[in-house]
Amino acid sequence: MAEGTAEAPLENGGGGDSGAGALERGVAPIKPQYLTTKEQFHQFLEAKGQEKPCRETEVGDSAGNDLAEPEAKRIRLEDGQTEDGQTEEAAEPREQPQTQKRARGQNKGRPHVKPTHYDKNRLCPSLIQESAAKCFFGDRCRFLHDVRRYLETKPADLGPRCVLFQTFGRCPYGVTCRFAGAHLGPEGQNLVQEELAARGAQPPPVRNGLDKALQQQLRKREVRFERAEQALRRFSQGQPPGPTPAAAVPEGTAGEGAPRQDNCGAQQVPTGLGTSTPPSSPVRTCGPLTDEDVVRLRPCEKKRLDIRGKLYLAPLTTCGNLPFRRICKRFGADVTCGEMAVCTNLLQGQMSEWALLKRHQCEDVFGVQLEGAFPDTMTKCAELLSRTVEVDFVDINVGCPIDLVYKKGGGCALMNRSTKFQQIVRGMNQVLDVPLTVKIRTGVQERVNLAHRLLPELRDWGVALVTLHGRSREQRYTKLADWQYIEECVKAASPMPLFGNGDILSFEDANRAMQTGVAGIMIARGALLKPWLFTEIKEQRHWDISSSERLDILRDFTNYGLEHWGSDTQGVEKTRRFLLEWLSFLCRYVPVGLLERLPQRINERPPYYLGRDYLETLMASQKAADWIRISEMLLGPVPPNFVFLPKHKANAYK
């Protein structure tokens, strides 16, 4: 949905050097001594690196059949374009035109197995949490209450070391932990490391969770949105949202939800979450009022978003989870944003959607991204978030290209619905206390750019910052991002800051992007392929990272995942699932030491090659079975009948 997940295929064919050979068009230029064939590549992996086949391979024909991916993943020439970006009329005629279409789109029919599937005999939480009282459900509880019976059916431990126990001195998952042998006593009691506990070592609090009471109010539709309803009424009356002039307000009245103040300074305080409870009595205040809950901030008093020159990690659906953002923060990302959240799901109190808003303490500049198609739901959701979560900005997704969102009027469709778009932006801006940002594409159709016309309007509507992805919806991830057009849009948006996004995979790409005059750059797929890209940009160097260092990064991700999702069966399998989705992008990275020309370009797919060691070769595999093998190095063996297919067809083959 957001950058880096909606059909980010391996086989982008355009953008090759005009002087490059036929084999180099759309293919990463790897040194000949490392090239191999598909058969030798998999033969080497099956032999587990004990015996390397001969590296001396003949170069294939001009079609690159020996180096290509399976037939279903060959490059499909779209819109009459050849592999080097020329049109069919300009290119030489081919004797046998390619008719096989590559795999594209989502694996909509993939088996979706929830983590609970692997943990059918679950122990009641009242027995896991030592401080908990007796089971709330009593005889109606559907979980096990017999610890001995649970231990008889529990799968074997996945390893001898529990990350939570070693880090914080206590594992909150007790006997259900898949590494429980590290912290269970002889009688099954959960051990505690007194030294760590005495130092107060506790898991860092993750902010922006959903309170149970609020969830019930949302589900019962008991939450009132006075400020949002006030803005929506103005829309229905044909008035722009904003503070009502003093002359237009009759004496002794005020807009619903707005603080009412008499001449003596008596202030009517709005109710807490806007529930159906009657308003409280007026509170007498003396002197200046500084509480933001009582006095609404004017637009000029809002917190400023000053991130010029910062490295911005894009909101990445599925892969941009909290553990991955922690990895990117460690490597130098300055600004992070949560995954795209659908506003209607947030207003319904769905826990899975609210989980996308969670923020780790290391994320010092953090925002959330909302998707919606209508002013009422988006404005109400913005008011809800302004009350309940701690963020530095809120972003509107106007770049999502997938049909599920577009056909409902959201994502890219808002670029063609200027009236609704304006009402959404103005309404959200009125109810938010933090800056509002927008992420857009160049347009909907490939050759019909809209961004340059929208940017001055967004500036007038009060948007603090806009990020522009240099592709249209129709284009998806084919061809290269249009940075020349982004440069034109910088002038149209001035003085509003504009961030650029698209095809940044090296510090050279970042330097060229900054020369267009953008205020900063957003990095999406580049961070998925190599999260150390932030370090490369800041240190202006190519990092020839070893396979063992890359495995350490994956190990840190799994540790963060177990800390975030839990070390029981559900948490382990959820961590494994997100690790496998990330590995579907990591396999596209080609080590610096293997390249004939630096840097690797994001539209260049890697051919089959043998790395400098077995692990480097394994990490280059595009087979999902090999990714599962990597996950077993870190999280132990997979459950019986485990199946994984990546989210997108172009990311792997069987």
C-alpha cells in the first residue's frame, strides 16, 4: 500500500545504461567469476556449502536465459517499452518476441494461517500472569487451566536462551515461552534475575496503545467528536472550517465542543473523550491559561515540523513494523512513520489497526499515516488521535495505488477528488494539534501529472509538508522515478517544504536527489533492501557488509520482534512471518564486493551468483524455502505443515 510494498518487482527493465551490453540491461553487473546458473546455484545450496561447483560459467545468449529468473518471472515489456527503456519503434525488431508474462500483483490466494493456528492448546492468561486474579470467565473459559496437561502438549523449546529473560531479568510469558527452559525452575516456577529486577530493568513502554475502556466506547459508538462535527457542519453550510468570527457568535453561545468563555474568564471545559456524559460545570480560571486541553491552539501556535535535510523512513505496509523501524533508527534514520492505518478501522476500535500506531521510545520524530476517502471519518479519526496518541505529525496517504483503496475513493483517487480532498485536509487541520503532512504521487495516469497543480492548493489549505513519489499510480514500480518533475514541483510548492521519494539505493542517489532542491528525501524500498543505507548516506561511503553482519541484523530484528510480539508460540510465529516478508526484499541486495560497477541500482535485478561464502549465497536466494531456512537459524524449526508465500508474486518462486 505505502511505499515499497505494492508490487515492487524484481524485474523492472527500464533505466539501463545506453552503452551497456545486452546482459546488463536491467541486470545488476556482477563480476564474471561470481556468476553461475540456476542449476548450479541451487545445487550449491542443497549441498549446504560443503562442495562448491565450478564457478567458470559461460555467458548465455543475449536474452540472458542462464541468468534469468524462472519463466513466470521474466521481464514483461509494458506499454511497448523494451528492456533498455526504448519504444518498440525505436528498437530493433526481435525475431522471437517474448510472450510469457511475469508474475505480478498480490498472492491473494495464499494460505493465510494465523499464529494462533500453531497454538491450539493455549493456557489461560490468568495462569501466565502471576499477579492476575482468578479467571474472569470461570467455567466458560475456552483456555486450558491445567499446567501439567499444557506442558504435555507444548512443543519442544526452540532454543536455550530467552531474550526477554536475559535482557529484563524476567520473562512475562512464563511456561508458555518457547525458550522457557532458560527461566523455569525445577517445579515449573518462573525464575527472576534479582540483579536485573533490582536495577528496574523493564521492557520499554510502547506508546500509543488502545485503552480497553476506549475500545468499548468506540465499538458502542459512544464517543462524541464535537470539534469534528463542528467542522463538518461548516462544510455542509458551504463555509470553510476555522474559528468563527466574534461578530458572528451570538452572546452567550459557542460552537459545540468549543470552550465557552465569559468576560470574567470562566471557561467551560470540554468533556474528556467526548462521551455522552453531561458537560461539567464551568471552571473559574484566573490569569493566563496554558493548558492545551482547555485552550485550543491557533494554527500559528501549532508545533512546527522542522525536518529539513533529515532522512525519512517511509511508511511501509507489512514490513514497516516497529521492530524494523528500530533497526532503521539504529542505522541512522531520523524520521519514522507507522504503517498505513485505515481510519474506519481505527474508529471501530480494531486492535490490529491500532497496533500500527505503536511507537517505540527510540523514535524521537514519529508520525502516523491515515487512509480514508471521506471528510467525516478522516476528521473524526484525526480528533480521536489528537486525544489519545503521542505523535509529532499525522500524514494523509494520497499515494496508495492498490485497487482495494483506489476504488473506494482513497489513496491516489483523492488527487482527482479535489473537493473531498480539500475538506479532508482542512477538517483534519482544524482538529489536530500537530502538523499535518500529505504523501502523493505524480498523478493517476502515467502521462498526466497532477502534483504541480495540487501543491499550491495544499500549501493554502495549511499542509505543513508534502512528500512526492516520482511515479504515477498507473506506473506503479515500472520505469524510474521522475526526479526532473520533482524538481519542477519544488518550485511550485515553495515555500512549503517538499520531500522527494523514489529509487534511492545509495548515497550517490541521495546526493543527486538533494540537488533537485527538495527539503529532504524519503527512503522506502532502499531501506528494505539494505537498512544500513542510512549509514551510507550519512557517512558518504559504500559499505561492503559481510554476510555475518547481515545475519546479526536479522538476529537483532528477531530479538526486537520477540520483545514486541512475545516469546510464546504466537509471538514467535508472528516474528517469523514478518521476518520472511522482509527477506523477500533483502534477497535483492547484491554485496558491494561482487559488483563490477558501483552502485547497485534499484531497478536492476540480481542474476544467479555464488557469494563469497555459503551464507552470502543463501541470502541471495529467491526461493521462499531458503528464507525459511534462514528463519530457522534464528527462531528454531518451523511448525509442522508450515507454508509461506510472500505478499507479492514477484518476490519469490517455488
